[in-house]
Amino acid sequence: GRTLGVFTSGGDSQGMNATVRAIVRMGLYLGCKVYLIHEGYQGMIDGEKNFQLGSWASVSGIVGLGGTIIGSARCPEFRERSGRLKAARNLAKAGINNLVCIGGDGTLTGADLFKKEWNSLLDELLEKNEITKDEYEKNKYLNIVGIVGSIDNDFCGTDMTIGTSSALHRIIEAIDAIVTTAFSHQRCFVMEVMGRHCGYLALAAGLASEADWIFIPEHPPEPDWENILCKRLQYHRLAGHRLNIVIVAEGAIDNQGNPITSEYVKKVISSRLKIDTRITILGHVQRGGATSAYDRVLGARLGSEAVLALMMSHNESPPFVIGINGNQPCYIPLVEAVERTKAVAKAMAAFEFKKAIELRGASFER
Ligand code: ADP
């Protein structure tokens, strides 16, 4: 059987462990050797001590744990060829030439580059006698597949990224808790949620929590939003509501592109309406804690599919991302998906919101 390595990299998200578990077990089931590579690309560069041979039991009891038990890292060294050379040496020494990369677009960009360079890296290592002719021959081809772990749901080509559902549950739990205390004191709460340039978490949380108002980056409010917002909140109060919930995505902007901060929203509401207004910034609790059932199942499905994809890979295979489309696992060309995801960020920055949303929603030839 083949030798696989799995690692998690970039920002962590719930469901990464469920994914790792599925990869290890599907790999073992198919007769592969599976290495858990600890600490992402940094672990690859630092070498052997970070390579743990996975067993059936080594991934037991983790399916619901948030974070990633094999650690994640941001690794500037991997951006340099010299760093990638070290990583290639360590992988070749361990005989790992099939990789499942779990991370965001940065991680996948790095993986693509690594695959493109692989042959020249091995050539250099052989020349310098860092690897033997035998190690060179056995690891001549590098196969990679990617899986997107991110709470932001900001990746093109997949309906859901792993972690989004859990983060959403966490947000809703927090809002439900806030609602009870807001009710008692007739307060307004401005809740700030994550998502970077993507408003998905704020939008879905708004729908799921009966929020009065949401601010998302894809839809800057009208120039006179302050008036409209205050009227809306006031109207709700007149209708008998004892509280207000306003959700602000961390990337929210006004129609000039300036950030709309929760601090500013609070100031507008409290100064104009004289309502007792508080801010709750959820921060990293959104990235932690228990994994939702959906993310556990998603991790299991995409993780096992990734191993199957590697089993079918050969030297000519382009790198794939395993995503979910219409509730079916799908293979998306990695380079295109990463490029389109970057194009979305660019369109957002250029105020081309319609284009950004179209790009995000469009599907790929598979
Ligand atoms: P994410 O994967 O969540 O987007 P980052 O952007 O921090 O997170 O990327 C994670 C890691 O991937 C980086 O620390 C770096 O080691 C590697 N990486 C990111 N971009 C590149 C790149 N262009 N070339 C090589 N490696 C990269």
C-alpha cells in the first residue's frame, strides 16, 4: 500500500479532528501506512520527531474535539524554497509521497507550489547526497489532495467548509444566552462575529436568531443607514420588543469601504435612541469547543473521500480539493479553486460585490 501523510495548517477549525480520524482509518482500511504530521508545514521542516505513525487507536476519542490534536502552525519558512527543500527531504526519508492537506487557501497554495517543485527538490537533494537513489526513486511523484478547514465558509467550489456549522452553533448559543439577559434589562446588544471578508456566519446567525439587523461585507448599507437602523430598532421597541440584537461581521464595511465597527454601531444606537447598548465580541470561542454533528459527518465524508482520491492518483493527476456540492463529495481542481477564492477577495476589495457573490456561488467543471 501507499504511504500517506496528513497535516493541518493555518487557522484551526472544529471538525479537523474528525477529518484526520477518517483519513487515518480509511488509509489503514485500504492497507496504507498513514503518518500524522504534527505542527503543519513547520513540523514537516523540523522533521522526524513530528511524524507519528497513525494507528486505529491513535485517532480514537477525537471525533468531537475542536481544534486539531496534531497541531497547526503558521510557517514563514515554507514560503522559501530552502524551507520546502527541508520538508521534501524529511518526507522522502520517511517515504511519504501522498499528502492530505487540511487548511485554508494559504495552506493549499503552499501545497500546490510544493507539488510543482517536487521533482526539482528531489533532484537537488539527490545531488547533495541528502537522499539515496532508492529514496529518490520511491518518492519520485508527490500526490496531494486538499480539504478546506475554515469557520468562515469563504472557499470557492464547496458548499460548506469544515468548521462553519460548529462556529454557527457556538454563535447561536451565545446569542441565545445574551437574549435572556438583554430581555431582563431591555438592552440592545451588538454582537460581533468572525468571517473575515465573508458574511456567511453573520447572515446565517441573523436568520437563526431573529436578529434585528446584520452588517455584512457583501452588502454595505445605504449611506443613511444610521437613521434607518435607529428607526427599525425603535419600531421594534414600539411593537413591544424588550431587546434588540444587531450582528456585525468582523469584515463589515460602509459604502465608502470604511470598516463598520461594533463600537461605532453601539455609539450610534446609544446616543440616538438612549437605549442601554452593549457589545459582545465573540472572538475565538467561535473557533473552539465541541464539533457539531454536521461537521463530524462532513469531516468523515471528505476525509475518507480524500484517501480514495489519493489511491486513484498517479503522476499526471492535478491536485484536487475535496469539497461538497449538492450534498455530494466532489473533486475541485485545487489551483482554480484557490485562484477563484482569491478573485473573490479582490472583487470584494474593489466593491464588486455582485461579481464576488457570483464567483463564490459558481460551480466548477468536475
Ligand atoms: P490558511 O491556510 O488558513 O489560509 P495561512 O495563509 O496562514 O493560513 O497559510 C498557512 C501556511 O501555508 C503558511 O504559514 C505557510 O507556511 C503556507 N503558505 C501560505 N501561502 C503560501 C505560499 N504562497 N507559498 C508557500 N507556502 C505558503
